[in-house]
Amino acid sequence: MRSTPPQGWNSWDCFGSSVTEAEVLANAEFIAEHLLEFGWDTVVVDIDWSDPTASAHEYNAGAPLEMDGYGRLVPAPNRFPSAADGAGFGPLAERIHALGLKFGIHTMRGVPRNAVAQNTPVLGTSATAAEIAAPENSCQWNPDMVGLDWSIPAAQAYYDSTLALYAQWGVDFIKCDDMLWPYQSADIAAYATAIAKTGREIELSLSPGRELSFAHLDHLRANATMWRISDDLWDRWEDVEANFMRFSRWAPHASADGWPDGDMLPLGRIGIRAHDGVERDSRLTHAEQVTLMTLWVIARSPLMIGGHLPESKPETIALFTNREVLEVLRSSGNRELVREGNVVIWGADGEADVRYVAVFNLSDGDATLSVDPQEAGLPGVLTGELRELWTGEVLAPRLVTSHPDGDRGVLPGNTAIDPVLPRHGSALLRYRP
């Protein structure tokens, strides 16, 4: 398992189900040139890469998905030309590996509906796709797949065969969908077993995370690298704000044993051919984008950029290249400390007695927040360096001699921290004694 959560790029927010090989490579090359040194190392092709008719906004019922003779989905050559003649994703993975990056794909739980209709054989068995299918447990929101009947041993053989193919291609990361809502314990365990049988190190991400229960924590850790704790997140403040409560529950459980995932970062140029909205720069204000990044980092969530990087603005790219901010991913003890009205404070421990504090203004107006260091897990009197990591500014805490209005109960004799935060803004502080 990783000691820090995965960092990378995913095609969903910008290209929906219709991303092409050229677009994947353009983003991979951008990452290799500009972001790899900052830990961004994974490139993921999202859903419906086997659909030659994919266009953008909706899934195509009855789409002529590309399959091999064993009912295993393969890339559509009209979108991924290097996949022609049975090469699959092997050539694309090779090019991405040559850039020093990892290659990932999206998959769905179950067996393709077209494989069931054609009754294709299951590799290594005498069974067929129709015999292992469980139509009553099929995906509720995507028409491509049919559930598997786990009373039939050949169901495991089907997953074994698909994962063997992905490993042959050189896949390093899989985002497997329709696993968590409702919770598909048999499929999750079978998928992890199939990965283990390949002998290749493949990270497993599970989606989507609506109403995910702590009752599954041990099972998730035993089988996956990361798991979603929310439904799809888009560039709306209400989506970001809703994850404060989810992260407050899940972040204390983030570790090398597995990473609760707040979903992708809808930042930069998105909606080009996506499921939500029209082509645009992220609708989040700059302050809201900083808040999103601050929350995801202090909660140690996986970081998957959703924007088309070559067309994203420099100020967006700058959010991904702040070494001191990204160093917070190596912290521990990450948790929400204070929630009082529209003020939220998080804390975490760094190395060599470093302490991180994130302060959030959830209100609809600008605010000066007076924070008692002790409620942020700091000494009452701050004598070391207090630096805001996004701006690099060294702050001068204020000695409190009384309780004037606005000090939120800071004790006399303590040094208050007074960040001035815009609407939906945040500060990410590092204290070194």
C-alpha cells in the first residue's frame, strides 16, 4: 500500500464517456512535464472506452461495445487507434509508462450485457456469460453490464480472465464502478482476488460512495486501495461543502491501509464533452478551489484532477504544484477539531513537531476569524514560525489581553491567529516551534 494517497488525472470531468487516445496522451505528456515531480503519477481512462459510438453526455443503451471472443471488453479502435489488431491498451500503457507514469482504466461490476446476449464462453471454463449472469443485480444507472451469480464458480473465472487481460496490457490502476451503492461485498472480494492472481501490482479504486457505512471499513481495507465516500462531485459549492461532514467521519481512518476518497477535483477546463454541463472553466471561485484543495489535502484524500490540463489556466495548475501544501499528505492525526457556525478548523501532525492547521470560512461573506491556538492543537503562546502555505506569508499572531467581541473566546495571555478569509475561503497553516 502507498504511504500517501494516489495522485493523478482522470478523463471523466472533461471528456465524459468519449475520451480519445490523443486526449489521454496530451494530458499524460502535460503531467510528465509539469506535475510528475510533485507526485502526480497516474493517468486514468474513465468509463465506456469500449464504446465506438460514445459521444458525451449520456450512456448509449444497446451500444455495440467492443469485446473479444470471451466477452471481455476491449478499447474501441476508432477512439484508441493503437488498440487495433487485438493490441488492446498495451501500446497506450507502454507510451504512458515511458513518460514515467502509471496507467489506469475504469471498469464496471459484472459482465457485458452484449456478452450475455451472445452467450460468449468464459475463458478457462465450460460456462458461458449467460450462465454466470444475475440480471436481478445489475447496475441501476448504466445499461452496459449485468450482475454476476456468485453461486456459480465460473463467475470468479470471468473476473480472473478480465484482470489477466488488463495485467497483460500493463494496467496499474483500476477504478471499478457500481461497487458501493449498494455494497457489493462478493464482487469486491472477487475483484481483489482476481487482481492478486495476476501477480501484478494494480491499485483498486471503488465507486460510488453514496451512504457508505463504516461497517465495511475492514472489508474495504482488505480489498481496495481507495474508496469513494460521496457520489459524483462537480464544480458546485454545495458539493464541496457536503464533503466537510463526510471527511470529518472518514479522514481519521485514512492510512496506508486504504484511502477514503472525496472524488475527483473538478478544476481547470472541464465539461468539454462531459456528463454535467457545458464546456467551461470550473465554476468554483478561486477561493472555493483553494478550499477544495485544502480540505482534500488535510483529509488525505486521493487527488485526481478532472480538468483538461493543456487548456487549464496557470492559476489552476499552481494549485497542483505547491510542494509545501502537498507535503501535508504525509501528515498524521488528521481530523476536524472545531465546527462552530460557519467556522471549521482541522488539524494534523507533521514531522519534527510540525503542526498543520486548516481554517475554513463556510459563510457567504468575507470574515476575519479569531482562532485560539489551543483549540487548533497548538501551544497557547506561539513562539515559532506560523506560515500560510498557499501564499507563503509568515503570520504574526496577536497577543490577547482581554475578551473583546470577535475573539471567539481566545484566552487572555494566548496569541490569537486572525486569518482574513474570503467567502468560502480557507487558510492552510504550518507551525514550526
